[in-house]
Amino acid sequence: MPELVRVLVVDDSAYVRKVVAQMLERSPFIEVVGTARDGQEALDLVAQLHPDVVTCDLNMPVMDGVAFVQEQMKRQPVPIVIISIAAESGEQVLAALDAGAIDFVQKPTALATEKLMDIAEELVEKVKAAALAPRRALAPPPVERRRTPRRATRGAFDIVVIGISTGGPQALKILIPELPGDCPVPIAMVLHMPLGYTEMYARKLDEMSDLHVVEAKGGEEVVPGMAFLAPAGRHLTFRSGGARVVTQLDIKPLDTPHRPSVDVLFHSAADVYGPRVLGVVMTGMGSDGREGAAWIKARGGSILTESEDSCVVYGMPRSVVEAGLSDDTVPLERLARAIMEKI
């Protein structure tokens, strides 16, 4: 990360621009170098100021946030963190992420009130993480349906569990469509997203994929060809009953940094499936997944990590690699093939 992260704040509300700038400059590692009222002004200021990170609203006059991200990524990729109001903007958030925005923070209110300060800690952490993103990982390539063939024989695993965070919406749209619809094992995923987005995102993945992708509701049978995405706000686990395994959702444990938690998913998979678990830890900040990966390894399972070269933020995979828990490190473009070779 640069010694001082230079940030451009983009929002059509003068009050929000002021508050966001105040939140960011409370950190000794961040300097707000400019503000813009809309996407067009932001394009001009990025060219003049060369910020390390841009924070951007979605609903703006002249040029909205999605159009700004699309145009900026064509001109010069820069890490962009979207700051959005509630899930009514969900389609726009997903469109901005598709266009190359690195992450997003959900505003607690659309009103000009001090409640906006509630996001200060999250915003500072995500801006600092965004500053670490390599430029080559920012402009997502067009998603191609490169279907990875399945193995002729059954491998050593009965389930694939995936943990992912910052950069995850873009990365999963590359990985999941490359897996075949006749994948011989089910897949379960934790992606750190705020409430209101996971069901919509699962539908998008399902439309793009031969796999049947759903937001887990609890009680579904876990079978090959299915991919379950944990809903925001609840942990995804498994329960075994005879020959069947079904999904479970719970708000407990309450003491995890994230809900859903990668650690909780991995731990449950190892308890139910024993050594026949393949865990995959992908791009994201923090260390969620490290303890779960240790549990999978202790039960005899295996762990793949996404390589630093393709990660938007090499945090979660790094924590697993540095703990000595990764069996192999693979770039995103080869990850589907690596998974299929394993299973």
C-alpha cells in the first residue's frame, strides 16, 4: 500500500462528499485529494489527480456511477469502491462490479444525517484494501463460457466449498460458468456481501452457468450439479441424515467477523464429509477461511488457493498459504480446471 492513499470522493450530495472525506481523513494513511459531483467530473479529476482509489455514488446526474466505472476502466483502470444506498440499487451495484468496481459499502441511510458515520470503519478498511489491488486485476475480461470437462472417473472428494470476499463478484462470474453442469460433486460458497444482494447475485450466476446456482434457503438436499450461495446475514452449514446431506442456515455463532463465515462453512463441511472436502480460498481481504482450512486439513481434506497474480486483494489466500495450509496455488484462469482435476 502507498504510504498515503490518495482518494477522490464522488457523490452528487455536498453533504455526503463532506462526510465521506471526513471519515477517510480520520485515518493517518488516507488523503482526500479531490471531490466530484458526478461521473463526468470524476473522469476529468482522475486524469488530473491520479488518485490511488475512487469512492463513488451510483445515483448521480450527468453521468451515473455505473457509466463512470465503465468509462474509467476503458481509459485507465483505477480501484473504485462503490458507496450505495440500500438494496434497491442492487442491480446497479452488480453492474458496477461487473464493470470493474472493486468493492462496495452500503450507506445506512439516503438522508443527509450523521448516521452516515456508521460506515466509517468499514469504508476506511475497504479503501486501504483497494489501494493494494494490482491494476492488472481491475479491468475484468469478458466472461467466456469455457466449459471445463468433467473427469471420467470419480475423484477423492464429495464436495467443493469456496470462500471469497473483495473482488469475489467478478471472480465467481469467471470461475462458476467454467464448471460443467454435470459436475460430479456439489459446490457451496460464502461470498461476503451485505443484506439484499446474495439472492440477486445467485440468480445472475445461475443465468450464466450450466450449474444450477441458488441462494441457500435451508433444507435443500446437497447433490451434484448444484451450487449453493450462503445468504447474507446467515451462516451456511450442513446436516447429515442417513444417505442425505441438507443445507442449514443459522445466525450462530455470533462472534465471527463475518456472517456468513467461510470458517463456519469449511468447519461444517469437514465435520460432515470428513476427508472428502476440497476447500478453495479466493480473493478477499482479511483471514476468513484460515481456521476453516486448518479444520479441513486436519480431517484429511485438501485446500486450493487463488494465486496472488490474479487476486484483487491477496488477503484471505495469503493467510492460508502463510499458515502452511495450501496444497496448491492456482491463478483464477486455471482454477476451474484445477478443481475438476481434483474432483
